[in-house]
Amino acid sequence: MIDKTPMEKQAVKDARRPFAAVLTDLGLMAPFHDRTAADIDRLIEACIDGFQDSVRRQAAARDPLDDEVPF
């Protein structure tokens, strides 16, 4: 993990509420209720990191000449 910029730190913090909403919708909030903000941030960051790593791998594996002609 790298040092986050102030904007990235705020984005992770802002993601806590939607994360909690999904946990509640799925009936999974109870196990997370007593977790610290740092614990929740680790979960959010793991999701972000996994998503970004996948996008990077997919971009590196694709053939840039394989795009459809846009006209």
C-alpha cells in the first residue's frame, strides 16, 4: 500500500457510508458493527486495490489494435 493523498483519504472515508448501506441491505452489518474505522477502511482499500489491479492487468493484456473502428 502507498501513502494516500488527502483526496484519496477522503474518498475512502466517504465510501464508508455506501459500504455500510450494502452491508445492511445484505444483512451483514452485525459482524462489522464493532469494527473500527481503520478496519473498515482496510476492507474498502482492498476492494479498490483489487479492482485497480484487475483493470491494469486487463489493459496490459489487450491488443490496442483490436478496437472496433469508431465510424
